[in-house]
Amino acid sequence: MALNEKIRTSFLYNLIIVLLLCTVLYLLFFASLKWVTRHGEEVKIPNVTGMDMKAALTQLEGMGFEVYVDSTYEPKEKPYAVLKQIPEIASVVKTGRTVFITVNKTTPPATPMPNLVSLSYRSAEMILKNYKLILGDTTYKPDIAKGAVLAQLYNGQEIRPGQMIPEGSKISLVLGDGLGITQFNVPNVIGMTPDEGIADLTGNGLNANVVWDADITDSATALIYNQSPKPFNDLGAPNRIKAGDLIDVWIKQNPTTEEMEQNKNAVGGVNKGDTAKGDENQPPAP
């Protein structure tokens, strides 16, 4: 019995020691948890986007952050400017966390020139942006494909697709104006009011040069009495014209029916430089 009592006393003693040790370890663990995890040492990520890289590094490292720097190229941004940061601005994180920043390169990398010919203006604009190229000047030339890219220029010269150029380069585009080279009959606007005639010409894609007679008193009742080119040639066949061309029209108060009919073709018409000899009713040469 004495031996059993001694064993029980020893076991109880050891159990108490183990429990006390576990309790101490438990308390030490939770007491140190705050220090290990830096609980309570949280800060907001500052906004360093747009800052110079050195200034951004100084600020972030001064707040206890580790900083990882990557780089890319944006044509419109300054060299070494911070373009992006992770975590995002105002994120709450613990000190010592790694902050990733992307800065702008000083030297633009080369990129292949895309093929923009035959694409629409909007499509070409988007592709240039994707290739980090800048849209330069746009000019137009007569072509039936309105708004389509007819040529791509770099430094004033046509550039072939695939040619390597620096990112940020300006690319100028030549676009079709939708007029083309298709010819059609010259519209006959003689006898129309100025508004009717100009609307007719504009609707056919023509540019009107209007010459008003000095004796006009009421433009609302004035009429177009002559035009150049004329509706018909000296053989009586229709003259031809193409969209985008210029047509001159002369406007007069109360022109006679005879002079308007006479001016519809080249034979006997009142043309610039004609002299109205022997006929006082002929209109002055426009």
C-alpha cells in the first residue's frame, strides 16, 4: 500500500507539473502572438503613383515596407515615374509587407509596326494604342472607302508592317474621304433658287463657289442663271464630274428664260471672258 501511495503521489505531481508547463507555454504563446504578427502595427498604403521612383522608395521604405520594382513603358509618362502600385492606395496592411511598384522606362523598347491599311480609323486608333504608338496627323484623299486607312506614315514616309520602331512613335494616317473617282453627269442647277441649287450640289458631293450679281435686291427671288462646268458640252451630251470637284454658279435677279436656256450648254453660252456685242440684254460676263 505504501508503494501504491507513493506511485499515485508521483503521478499526481508529474501531472501537475505538466499542466503548469502547458499553461505557461499557452500564456507565452498568446503573449508573443501580438509581437510575432505585429498586431496593431497596421498602416495605410500611401499614394506614390505619379511620383519619381526615388521619392517613392524613400517614402515606402521609411514606413517599413519592402519594395519590389518592375518596369514598363508608357509614351505619355515621364521616365522613372511610378505607373502602378500593389497593394492599392489606402489599403490597410502590416508594416514590413512587400509593395510592388511599376515605373516608366527611360528608353522606349522597339515594337513592330502593325498593318493598319484598309482598317477603319477607329480600329487603327485602338491598335496603335495597344502597340503603345501615338496617333499623329490624319489627312484625306479621294477614295470611295470613306474613313478607311489608305497609308500609314512614320516621319513623313510610308512604313511597312513589321518594321521595328520605338514605342511612343507618332504614326500619321491617310484616310479615304468617300468621294472616289467615279464620274457622273454634271447636275443642272440653272433656274433654281440659290438654296435649291446649293443643296443639290452638296447632295452630290460637290463644292459650290457662289458668285452673286451686284444688282440683286432680293436673294429669295434670285435665280441661278449660269454654272461652270455646264450641264452639257458643245455636242449636247452631258458633261461629267466627280465627287469633291468644284462647280461655279452665278446668281442674278430676274434672269430671262432665254439666257438661262442658252447657258445650259457650251454653244452660245455666257462664259467667262465672253463679250456681249450687239445684245444689250446679255448678262455681264461672270
